[in-house]
Amino acid sequence: MGIRDVAAAAGVSITTVSDALNGKGRLPDTTRVHVREVADRLGYRPSAAARTLRTGRSGLLGLTTTMRSTEPFALTEFAWFAELVRSATATALDLGYALVVLPASSPHDVWGNVALDGTIVVDPADDDPLVHELLRRGVPVVSGGHPGSTPVYGWVDNDHVAAVRSVLDHLADAGAERIGLLAAADGPGADKGVAGYRAWCADRGVPAITEEYEARTPGAGRAAAARLLDRGPDAVFGLHEGCAPELLDAARERALRVPDDLLLACCGEGADPSVTSLSLQPALAGAWAVELLVGVIEDAGAGPLLPAQRTVPTRLSVRDSSTRR
Amino acid sequence: MGIRDVAAAAGVSITTVSDALNGKGRLPDTTRVHVREVADRLGYRPSAAARTLRTGRSGLLGLTTTMRSTEPFALTEFAWFAELVRSATATALDLGYALVVLPASSPHDVWGNVALDGTIVVDPADDDPLVHELLRRGVPVVSGGHPGSTPVYGWVDNDHVAAVRSVLDHLADAGAERIGLLAAADGPGADKGVAGYRAWCADRGVPAITEEYEARTPGAGRAAAARLLDRGPDAVFGLHEGCAPELLDAARERALRVPDDLLLACCGEGADPSVTSLSLQPALAGAWAVELLVGVIEDAGAGPLLPAQRTVPTRLSVRDSSTRR
DNA sequence: CTGAAAGCGCTTACAG
DNA sequence: CTGAAAGCGCTTACAG
């Protein structure tokens, strides 16, 4: 079932079939309709591979993330990443593209086996070799997270420092005077988050109370939460998603009531509706990255582009856990 | 930078380049090495599109789910689905394939623009038209969840009824006599789950205490949790993931201590380490579905195949919330 | 052991 | 308004 069969059945040339089906050329509507009917009747589906080879466009976008650990997708940001991917997938489909998630590296050379119109690289390494390779091949790259010195066509990122300050300000407004920070040492944005916290503490002249842990180590988060509460904070900010249950558990074990004895706020998508949460809005990041990338792809050759940049707003959902009664 | 350039630079024919790079033909190692060196030096990357057109294999697997609501991916199973997709992606990559998530339907005909070697359909509708269309095009299909009367090459599924019974048995063993069930009416597997629960209650001669809610309606889960606890159960089983916080909140508001006054178990991946959870092991489902699919693709024409089937085991993680002190 | 040639199934100038 | 022909970049019989 190729275009030749349709042409034969419709009594026209393959050029006419192609034009009729793609809405191109100058054909009378009668021809167009006739060809479409015949194609439908035969159940003709154009070959995506042939179209891709001929046009040089596959309609496929890549999405990858530099995995710090060997884990597939970092544990500390699983929900964040999953939501980003979900949103990027949906946005790509809206724009007529499909999205394929690829590993930064893999045993098989999957990157070589897939024709990509563009790629989103989440949290690229500095001067990421993968990005350089893609650009050399003419594949546009947009990054999620600041690209550092890696040359990209655009990027999306949160203002991490401002985000941290907004949470700390909120806890302080709610009456906290000794705010502790729980952070995964190997988590994404941990550096910026901890730095922002320390700067805020310095500004206010209050002590920094931090505990860090290795997200990869089972039980490390739980232990760090316990250590942190033992240092007597009256509020705690959990910098990485999914730490709310561990902090709540640690509080319960110490008979600390939330929010009466301890205010609590966490990063994340707010799985627990009683815990104040700071969302990094991964859905926006994913959608915007795709929009930037598709813009680059479809405006190819529209002059020297400045790297496009969009700052993804964060959203603080204040819940019971940080509301003084 | 095509195969012709490499051939010219290496002083051989394109046949030899192709054979050398793909490890085919009978070439002396010296030729092979030489061609590879030249190709590397020129930074040659074979065109995936051309290879796909020529070989009829794209190395791409599709994954789709019938969305009951108009939501992208059902809310009641977001983490389940995300984990299934993550695992399917990783397994596909291990086997040399890439995976692309496609919607059951979309404004653009993305299905027609992507060449797929096979597709996984999660929770297909009965006699799913998409599956029929794919099979007509010669694209093998494996389903996640029982395919009903839809003809597929294989499927993976949990034994939902046995899974529900295992949780109820556990709660009964822990001393529960009035076990309530919280279920999303529009959730996946809700029918089987509720039926399994009622059958278990009938077997034991105990009353069925169920509350259902529409997952799409904000706050409905919270309200249903409250209604359920007001009916005085001494244990509760939450059939859909993510309901643990709502049940814990409802218990707290009623001054019911968990597990002292109320035993609690939930489906899901156990985000809260203090709550007993039944995992459906979506990672296994995703990995196995890909393995079945790749098996079908690579054994094409290996005789009349029975649909391959694998039952995905569930795993009950017993935590504090259902452990009587 | 190596190469010339056909052809995968389209789209797109171009000729009529 | 329509069609014959070229060609996208490979892989694969097949001939030498």
C-alpha cells in the first residue's frame, strides 16, 4: 500500500496524490476529494520514514537529563521530572511533535538511531559534550536549567534563590525564629538552594541550621530529618520533594506538633494537602522548553538568534503545616 | 556528510563503508578499521531516516493509554503511570529501542508521522479501534491490563482480585473487624477492586463499607474519606494511590490515632514511609510489556503466536499504619 | 574480497 | 492543471 497504489486506483499520478493529501499544489477540489476518498478506501497511510528522509524533518523531539547518579532519573526529583516530561510530551503533541526520552548515554547508540528535529537537555553539565555533539549535527538544543557555558538556543529555569527566600520569608512571617534546612547533598539545585538559605540567614543575622544527606542512601533522609529536629528549630524547610513524610514522622516521634511546635514547608508538588509546599512548576518548565525548541526549529534561518530565556515562576501553596493557629 | 563522503575519503565504495560500520560482509580487519577511523575523523553519523526507510525498522516503540477523562494521564494513577513509563523507557533503551508516548487521539495525526516498530497500549478499551488500526498497519501491539476482546500479541496485568484479598487478609490478621474501602469511581481497576472487596466481605460474612468519589472533582477524595471514617470502620483500605494523606488528615480531624484506633493501608508506591502500601509494581509491568513487544518484533514470522501473557505480582509493604502495637 | 546498481516511499522542482 | 523524473541516504542482493 504505497502512494503508487493510490495513484493507480485513483487514475492520477503520484504527484497529484501527494499534493491532494498534503493540501499543496493547485488542484481542483474534485480531484482532491476523489484522491482522498480512494486513499481512505484503501486505508493508505503515508510512510513516515520516507517523508522524513525526503523532508529532513521527523517530527520527533528528544528529551534527556544528565543523570548525576547512575540511577535512571534522580530520586530526589522524580515527581518533578515526571511532571516535566508529562507536560513536555503534551505540549509537543499539541504542536504536532512527538517526544522521546533518551539517556545521556546508553550501551546501544540510540541517539544515532533516531532522527531528531531538536532536543531538550535537562540540567546539562557544563560544556556538555552531548550538547556539542547535537549542535554539530545541526540539532537545536534548549536546556532545562541554566546552561552555564554550554551554547544552547534557549533555556528555561526557576529563580532558585528568590524561591528559597520566598519560603523563608513566609516562615519568618508566621513567627519562626530558628529555621532549619534539610537538603539532599546530591540533589538538583542543592548548591543554589543552600547558598540562598545561608545568604538569607546572614542578611537576617540568624543562625543557619542545616542537615544534608545522600539521597541515594536508603534511610539517610530519615536520619537527617531526625538530626535536624534534634537541633531545636521552630520551623523547617525541606529543599527536596518527598521529604514531607520523613519530617512529619520525625516530628511525631519527638512529640512535636505541626504547626503548633514546628512549622513545616517543603519543595515539591504538594502530594500531602496539609503541608505547605513550594512548587517549581515543572509543568511550565516542560511546556516552555518545548515551545522555545519548536520556535527555533520552525524559524530555522531567521537570522542570528539570541538564546531565548524564560524564568519559570514558583508557587507557594500555604497549608496548615505553616499556619500558626 | 553522507556515506558517499566517507567512501570517497577512505578510497572505498559505499557498500564497504556500510559493511564496515555495521559489522557485516567479509572484510579484512584492516579495511574495517580504516573505514571506521575515517568515519570517526569526519564525524560521520548515518542517517536514521534512510536506514529506517531501507530496513523498515525504526527502533521506535509507541506507548499510549486510553484516557478515560480528558485529562492527560488519569489523576488517580499518575505515579503508577509515570513509573510504568519510566521503566518501559529504560527497558526499551536497554534493548536498543527508544520509546515515545502518544495520545490515544490528538488534533494532529502524530500516529501517522511516526514510524513505530510496535506499540504498548495501556488499559485498552474493549475492541479498541486504535489497536485494530495498528494491527492493520502491521504494528504489533502488547497491552498493559487485560485486553478484553481486543486482539493483541500479548499482555501484562496484575491479579487485581488476589491483590485486594491479600490486603484485606492482612488487615483482618491485624485485628480489623470492620474494614472500609475508599475508591475512585472513575479510577482504573475500580470495578475489579470493589468487586474483589465485596466478594471478600461476602466470604467472611462481614459488612461492606464503601465510599466512592470522582477523582476529577477537587476535594471529592477528602470528603469521601471523611464520610467513610464517620461510618466507624476500624480499618481502611484506600484503593487508589495518593489517598493516604487524605485518610490520615480525616483521621486526625476525628482524633483517631493510626494505627491504635484505625488501621490503614493504601494502594500506591508508598510515598509515605509510615503507611502500609500495596504496590502494583508498575516498573515490572512496563519492563515486561516492552520485553514481550520486542520479542514479538524480533521473532516476526516465527509461526503462529499465542498471545503471551505475564501476571505482574503485587507487593505489600507492611508499615506502622497497619501494625497493632 | 569489493563495487555498481537497485530500490525503500515519499516530496519537490520543473516541464508541458 | 497534471505528470515524469530526480533524489533524500542508506542497505542489500548480486555480479565480478
